[in-house]
Amino acid sequence: MKFATKAIHAGQEPDPTTGAVMTPIYQTSTYWQKSPGDNKGYEYSRGTNPTRQALEDCLAALENAKYGLCFSSGMGATDAVLRLLKPGDEVITGNDLYGGSYRIFTKVYERYGIKFHFLDLSSPENILPYINAHTRMIWIETPTNPTMRIIDIRGMAAITKEHGLLLAVDNTFASPYLQNPIDLGADIVMHSVTKYLGGHSDVVMGALLVNDDQLYKNLWFVYNACGATPGPQDAFLVLRGLKTLHLRMKAHCENGERVARYLKDHPRIDKVYWPGFTDHPNHEIAKNQMRGFGGMVSITLKGADLQETFRIASSFKVFTLAESLGGVESLINHPTTMTHGSIPREEREKVGVTDNLLRLSVGVEDIEDLLADLEQALK
């Protein structure tokens, strides 16, 4: 089954009671049992819910995985993965990382004796000196947030398989339409479903997709025991959003490229981060592991201090100044004071996350309106 067909149909069947084509919202906390344990797989909606199950099955199909688990947020999904670890374990991750991931790693799990190494992951071999008897997991984003660095998933997977480590990939920026990390050797794929998968800025949710039976059982135990599971209304909204994922991602990619190329030659712009440029670091890897370059573009403003950066960020009329990304509407974000504010300045600046950097989530509006908005804001 091809991607567009899976996005519309995978995991979903007409309702057996009414024949409803759309998956019903099973707004219930508990389920009737004919006798103790005779529950047709449903006992209590923290653990299982038919609407959520349909979504999990659809997401698994889109990522070419056997199993899916949905959580009440992307951070809830990340937290479940980290709960696989124990005190003394070590994790290798990137030094260009979503601020929320950095925060949970350093402010929550380091307190419990988990050690994190933040490295330049532009080459998989960079992790080799840090692998030791305590290493348990490699956690990567690709493209990274916000400088769009590309990490070689297949190269990382070769190393993790050799050393018996878990490889977890945050696939939020690419979405399964552009990239399938499990096909490249990843063990766990994480999504902030809030972003492209939901696609309409009306849901907060996370997801994990895996193939391994025992890994799924371990994660399901955390999922059920700790309870960071979403409700059926949110699951329904994401199922609806997924039905146009392929259409939306095509438009995001087309508009993203037009915006990136327009900004590349703009006199007010110092640098444009977009993986589609041939001079973008690891561009060839992006071409090989992605089916397009996405709708995320970051820029640095030439000669702009913080005050000027704020002025420009607040001058847009079509782009909305806001956190998050991946919705149909275009958003602009100032990472150092918004999404990445929890990362120390010196660590941010080492990887280019400076006060004059802005991150654009290019939506699906008419491209001429987006370009005109950029032009007036950058005057």
C-alpha cells in the first residue's frame, strides 16, 4: 500500500455497529466485561482506547513499523524512552538539539544518575570515543532543530548494531512522508505529533514507533503504568489530519524551497539553513535518506542585534510569531528566547543558535503572499 493510501486508510475500518466511515470518538473511560477478564482487549482507557488504537496503527503503518504508541505530548513520548534507562547508564546525543529535549535530559534525568554526552554528530564516527560499557542509547534529531543539521541515520545504525545500543530518532521535522528511520536501521522513532502529523495546530501529542516485540512491551508497560496517554478526541483530530499529510507535505516542501531560495540572496540575510542547498552540510546524505527537504528554514539576520531581531520577528503579517511548527499556517520563532531558552547561551552559540537567528515554519499559504510578507518585514 502506498503512502497516500496508508495515510487515509491504515488502521481504520468502518464502524461495525453503524458502518460509520470515520473512526468514532470512543469517549469512555472504562469498558463492559461479560465476565472478569472477558474484555475484548479493552479494560480502561489509560491503557487502550479504540480511537487511539486506530491512530497508533495508522502511524505505525506510515513509519513502516509494527507497533505505535501515542502519548499526551512529544515530551511524554521522550520521557517514556528515557524510562528504559537506569542510574549509571549513558546516552550520546547531539549538541544541536530541541531545547525541550535538552531540558529533560539535563534537568530531570541527570538527577537520576543518567549521563548525557552532547556531541557534533555530523559524522557517525564522532560517537566512537564516547561508547563504553555504560552506553545504552544514541538519541538523534535529523534535520536538527533549529539549524537543520543532517545526521546519517544508516551510518549511526551500523555503529549501534555493532555495539548493541538502542538508536532513537526524533523524526518530527521530516515526518514519515519524507523519511522513515526504521527502514534505515533505527530502533525507535519519536514524533511530536503536535507538528506535521496533526498539521493544524489544534492538538498536543507525541508518538513512538518500533518494530521489536520486546522493546514494544517494555515501552507499553511505561505507557500504561505512567499514564501519559492522550484522549480520544485528540486521537480523532490527528487521524483526520493524517488524511492530508501527503498533500500538506508536498505544499510545505514546495513553499519551503521557494522561501529558502528567496532568502539566500536577500541583502538582510547572513545565512540560510535549509538542507536542499548543495552547500548545506551533509546535503548528499539528506538526498539519500529523505524524499524532500521539508518546510523548515532558519535564517540569521545580517548585522542585527537582539532588539532589531525582535523588531523584525514582530513585523510579519502572514507569518505568526509563535512557538511550535508544522501547521498549515506559517510561523516564525526566535529560538534563543522561545524554544531553546533552556540551553545555556555558550552551548547554543557553539552550534550557531545566536540571538539573530529566526526559525521559519513555512506553511501552505499562497507563496506570493509569503514572499511579500518576508519582503516587508525585512525592510
